[in-house]
Amino acid sequence: MMSSQPANYCDPEIFAALEEAFDAAWAVIQTQDSSGDGNKDCERKAALSQMLGALVVDGVRDPAELQKRALQNLPLTSWPE
């Protein structure tokens, strides 16, 4: 669902959608590379958070759509070593 209103991150529905999308996308990312590298994981989580935030600003509110678009836009195979 797209919205023309600016994102209100304190809105419980938006926060819940972000949390759900982050958890689901992070599970996918971990299956792509489960090296256990804490520094790489930190960078990946930051990139995922930024991507999800940008999508919410663009009006995406559905958790499944947030997850899908974030994973489409993050290069899962080209993370820094």
C-alpha cells in the first residue's frame, strides 16, 4: 500500500511493519551467508535498516512488500569481506 503522507515512525503500525520486514529479510540474508562474521553482520543490518527506512519514506507500508523490495535492492552476494 502506497501513501502520500510522510512516514511517522512512531506510528505503531509502521513500526510493526518495519520490525516484521526486518526480521523476515534478515532471516533470508543469513541463509545466503551464515559466516558468523559480526562486523559483516553489523554492516548488513545497517544497510537493511537504511533500505527499509527509505522504502517507508517512499510510502511502502506492507511488511511483505517492504521485505521483498529490500531484498531486491540489497546486493546479497556482494557484501564487504
